[in-house]
Amino acid sequence: MTKVYSLAVLIVAWAVTAALVQSRLLPGPLTIGTTIIADIRSGELPFHMACTLGRVIGSFAIAMLLGIAAGYAMGRSKTADRYADPWLIVLINMPALVTIIFAYVWIGLNETAAILAVAVNKLPNVIVVMREGTRALDPDIDDMAKVFQFTAFKRIRHIVMPQLAPYLAASSRSGLSIVWKIVLVVELIGRPNGVGFVLGSAFSLFDMASILSYAICFIVLMLVIESLLVQPLERRANRWRRRPA
Amino acid sequence: MKDARTAGDAAPLELRIDAKSYVSADGKRVEVVRGLELRLEAGSFGALIGPSGCGKTTILRIAAGLDADFRGQILTPGAGRLGMVFQEPRLLPWRTVEDNVRLALPVDRSGVDLADLFDTLGLGSHLAQYPGELSLGLARRAAIARAFAIQPDFLLLDEPFVSLDEAVAARLRDELMALTTRTKVTTLLVTHHLEEAVQLADRLFFLSDRPTHVIFEKALSLPRGTRSKEDIASISEEMRSLVAQAVTGAGPR
């Protein structure tokens, strides 16, 4: 309930400021509302959102899969960690923009380049978190599994996954938000569609109504995914934990 | 020169650790075990008794095949299926009691009926609970159930009753006695509690301080399960004086 209140305050503040300023550069909530409805009717907004969402899902999936594998290997093996750690540091410190430019120059101005560039930007963060999670795996439980001759499948399903679940949840939450922000940049620079592309052309026309309506729609979409998908999965993974009193 | 192989059925459990040491945090080599030898006939129950910190858990880890960094040899009985009860219950907190026990079963036996076992250990009404909701006594029972569910050829118990209150520990000892008698599994118990060892075991091995070896061993003539409280008290007294003699007889090191 407090959340709704706080959002309402924000919208009211926005409406009041817009009414006071009376400028084309700060449209009020009502103008934005009608713009959004018009854009949805024309099919423009759903189309660009779908383009962006597809890229988000693609690069998120690639980053998570590679990141889990690499992070797990680096957490388990000191040798792997020693070899891969310098690369990781280079990746972490690589500005997103540089990766994007490299991808477009080397691979070409296409979908593969766009998705890979975003995945590479997100990857080091997943690796770091999953490596941390792997290092925190309980060696006593590993011993127990060894004594009772757990199969590899049982170990992954019943011992490793439950312990990594909180780390997985943490990296997918931060992952989702990082990924969609970078996807917009990728689209702005080198794609003919998607929310980032629309924001770029709206910027050159100083079309604040479009910018605000697309930004709001996309934030809402991400919030919906977060609360309908990420949070329930997290709750499920933590079902066994006793609630703090 | 280390070797862990599996002998045929009804073979004894043989453990020979010539030397076991580790490098401590300050870089010194610490010798934990030196020249330890013990042999336990198939189907019998042995107890390792020693002061705390003498390396009992190290010995059990070697016997369990969890630590291969030693000089010596272990020979395990039967097909080598090992059951173990660790000092802490080591249950998976994210699985229920029943799942914890069933997960230890080989895939082809995962659906087997365990009602008897759960009943013997008084776990019947706790099967759907998570380990975090259990008392230590119940968690230990679940760990014992897990070790017996797999029908082990030999069983290692690492102070399974430590830090339980005496009434609970006594009940659990009786339950363990019933289970080991029924299954005739070769069992090695580690404990610092002499009366507990005297109540449960056929054969006692007394351990020295570090570097650990067997000071002396003693087979108890009165069959296990028939020893009364008075028997246990008097045998324990006798053992205490034997240990004292053995230690002073060995002279100062």
C-alpha cells in the first residue's frame, strides 16, 4: 500500500510541475497517457517493445548460461580461477560502449552483434556472483554426498542448485536491469528498430512525449517480469528457510 | 603407498595408518596419526576411544575414503557400501526429513519401504519437516536413518550422540543397539564417552594423544545387549585403570 502511495505522490508532483512549466519539453501525465494509447493502437509501441524484449531475453540467456558455467568452474578450481581472473578483470572494466563498438565493427551491424555485445557486457557480473556462490558451497555436505555415493545428477539437482539459488536469483535480478539498459544503447547505435532506436529518433526531434511514453512502458514491462517471474522463483527456492522472527 | 581396496563379503575392516600429517596455517607440519593399526571382524562393533583432539575424526575420514592424503592402507568389508553418521547431522536443509533419507538411496531402491526404520527411530511424524524445524536429537535420528536406509556393509559413527541431553542420548543408544544387532553391520564408533563405548561395542580401541596410535585394545566377553548398568559401570572402571597402567607403563615420551 505504501508503494502505491509513494508512486501516486510522484505522479502528482510530475503533473503539478508540468502544469506550472507549460512546456513542450515536459508533457504532463495525461498527455503521455494519450500518446501511449495512440502508439499502442497504431501497433508501433508493441512492435518496438517486442524487438527490444527479444534482444533482452536472448542476451540475458547467453550471459546467464556462460556466466554460470564459467563462475562455477572458477569457484571450484583454483587453476581455472588463476587463468581466467585477468580476463575477467579486463571484461569488468571494459566500458559497455567499447564492447558495443567492437561487436558492430567486427561482426557487422546485425542482430548477432547486438545480442553478443549485450551478453558480453553482462557476463562478468554473472561470473563474479556465481563464483562467489560456488566458493560458498558447503564442503561438509560434499563429503556427505561422497560417502553416500550421490550421482552427478543428484549432486547438481539436490546439493549444488539449492545452494546456488540465492546467487542465481541475485544475478538474474541485477542482470535483467543491466541488460535492458544496455540493449537500448545497442539499439540506439546500430539497430533499425526497438525502444532504443525510437528514443534516438525522438531525441533528434526533441519529442519528449515519445521518449517518456516508451521509457515508462518499458520500465513497467520490466517490473512485471520481475514481480511475476523472478520474485516467485526466488520465493520457491527459499521455501525451506525459516522466516526471521 | 596408499591403497583403498574392497575385500570380499564378510571380510574384516582393516585400517593401517603409518603416518598422517597436515601442514598447519603457520607452515608447520603437524603429525596427527603415527603407526595406528586396527582390525575389526565382519559384523562386529568396534569403538575408538580417545581424548578430544587426538585425531579421531581424521581417522574416520580416512576410513570413509574422504581423505587419501596419508601413508597406509584401508581394507573395507563387503561390497564397500558405506554408511556414515557425522558429528553434525549434515542433512540438506532444503529437503524434508524423508527426502534426505531417500536421496541417499541408490536409484534402483529409491522407492523402498522405510516405515520400519522410521518407526524404530521415532521419526514417523516428522517426515515432512525440514531439518531447520527439528531438535538436534531428531536431526541426529534422521542422520542415523539415512545411514541405515542404504543397508551399509560398514558403518562409521562420529560421536553421534555428542551434545544431546543424557535422556535423549540414552534412548538413541538403545535404538542404535537394536539397529546394529538386527542388521549385523560392521560398525566403527568414535567417542570420548567410555560408558557409551562399553555399552555398545564388542571391541574397544584406546587411542593415545597426538600423534595417535592404539594404546591397547580389549574385546569385551559379555555379549553386547546383555550388559546391565552395573556391568557397564564396572567394566568402565576396569578399563580406566587399564588405560592408566598402559600410559604409565609406556613411560614418558
